[in-house]
Amino acid sequence: MENYKITVLGDIMCEPPFLRAAEDRGYDFLTALKPLQTLLSEADYVIGNMETPVAGEELGYTEWLASFNAPDSFPEAIKALGVDLVSTANNHAVDRGMEGMRKTLDKLDEIGLPHTGTRRNEAEDRAFYFTLGSTRIAVVASTYGVNETVNHVRLTDDDRKLLNLHTAKIPGLKQPSNTTKTPEQLKTRALFEELLGRELTWEEGVRLKNAMGVPNPYADDCFEPAIYDAGMKWMEETIREAGKKADLILVLPHSGGQFNPAPGLGSRYVMKKILNMGADAIFMAHSHTTQPADILNGVPCFYSLGNVTMYSDTIWSTNDSLPDFGLAAHIYVRDGVIVKTTFSVIRIVITEDHYLSVVPADELYDSLKSRSARRELADKTADVVSRVTGLPRPEKPGRPKREYELR
């Protein structure tokens, strides 16, 4: 029997600096992603998290760090890269409202890029199915939230049913959050708002926290079991139905405390619930850094794949968590069974003109001329691998491997 390789990528974003740099090149995003092409071509099927709406210029392209909208050339570049399926279930899904969410799905259909995670109506399936050889595979994607408060989007109960949310709104219980507010910061913010005569914008609030030395964002993914228990009922039903139609079920939850190198209580709770529902592999995203992975009861479980495109020098980033590194997770499938799990390390390089280049660590190492640059890459890659696997870090790391096996 032949082995088939499925590769799963983390967060593919279109932040303001990436958009501006691409605009200077005629909205060229593919050049930044193209160094990944060889790695992805080694897979039979590639899945990625497209963390932005593509809702048309009339709704306004990305201007700030919590409200995205990318040009049509962004998903076109993702498709040209070799990605076969994108998840649209993430906290940016309705950055341009429900209209923008639906326009995104229409655009993906127009360019022939399959998607799952959000729906235009309840008749559309929550799961996506594809076949490799004799193996039928289901993909279920979900998200903890959709930034509706930040973007002033009002969602009805019917709207929420279309967004594959794995949390529920329960009065009196705190929703998952990536921020913290100290009493000093709240007092200072109130003073600024009194002087200005208006509320601070989200970005102004971030800058204030940075100036005051308040951790931003604070890696808090919240632990209120009830909001997950209520919010994940649809997922349990979907996975049960998928089990009747597919040999393997892959779940992509968008969840976790941002820039936290270790999963929090909320992430662990979500992972355990999905595991108990009967998933065959779980690939979390959203934390914008890599986190541990493990084989639990025979199921590959990645707590965070990290980034594909992200600027590590933005005000939103926490550099010591290595946000410029990500994972390409690989599962090898044969006759309805996952026979091996590996991962590759990728690195995001900011070029001299502030453009991006996303490169597999092994290929980047070979391209570097400086011994100190190779040593720095080897050291940081070893840090990532140790974090993911829990294995001791070698004293003198060498050239990064193409793939690391997860046991």
C-alpha cells in the first residue's frame, strides 16, 4: 500500500506591513511564499489557515492589526503555492462583517480554492471531505471567537451558527481572551481618554500598554469549561457524522493564548474534548508561536503550528517567543491509518525592503553565507524542536533537518 502525505500549515496572515510591502510590488504575495513551494510539493495534500477575509477593496483593505481584508491576489498566491484547502475559521473571519465572510467564500469558490470553517447558510456542511487513495478524510475547523467586539460587528444567533465557534456566550462567564488589564493601566487609560474626550483606539491601547511595560498580549486563553462544553456540541455531532463517512477525521481548532510557548488550561481542555470526540489528528493554530506536540492515545496533537506570515517587529508581537518560526506538520496515511507523524520548521525572514520570505529552516541554512547566521538559525531551530518535542536540546545544534519525527 502507498503512503500519502498530508501537510498542515499554521496562520497565513495579511498584516498591514505585509500588505504595504506587497502593494509596492503590485500586490505580489506569491514571491514571499514561494520558498515553501518545494516543501509543500512533497505532500499529496496541503491544508492551511487563511487568516483574513478577502472581501473586496470596497470594504477596505487591512489598515490595522486586528481588522484584516486582503486583495484577491492573496488567496490566489496561496493556491499557486500548492495549498489544496484553507480553513476560514479564525478570529478574523468577520473583520468585514458577515457580508465580508460570504464574499470571501465566493472569492475562494471563484478561484477554485476549497475551504471549510465558515458557511454562507446552514445547508452547507460543517465538514470538508477529500480522498487520498483508498482513504476518505474529513476536515473540521473551528474558532474560539471572531473579534466581533473589536470590529463592532453585531452577530445574531443565526450568524454564529455559520462560524463554527467552539465557545458559547454565557452571561456572567468570561470569554477566551488574549489581553490583561492591570489597575494601573486602566487608570492611566481612563486619564488619557478623559483628556482626549474619546475612547482610545485598539492600537493606541496597545501602545499605551507597551509604554507602561504591561505584557501585551498576555498569554491568557481563559478557562471556563461551560463555554466550551456548550459551544462544542455542534462539533461532537459533526465528528460523529463524519465518522460514518470518513476513515480519518482531522480537526483544526483556532484557539489558545497568543505568544504563549506553552498551552494554557483552555487549550488543553479543548484538545482533550476533541480527542474524546474521536478525532484522528488535531492541529491548533492562533497562538502565533510554536507550542508542544504529542501523540496522545495514538492521535497526533499539535497545540500550535505557529505562523506562516507574520512580522515579528510589530507592536503586537512578543519576540522572545520566536514568532518568526512556524511548523509544517505532516501525517503519513496508508489505507485509512496514520502511520507516521513528522514536522518541518519554517522561518519568516524580513527582507531589506520590509518584504517577507518564508523558508524551510534546512533550505535557509544552506543559503546563508555567514557562519554566525547559520549558528543563530541552528540554535533557534533547536529551541523550537525542543519546545515541540519536549526532548533535550543538543549542546551544539547542527544543520536543521528536513523533517523531525513525532513519537
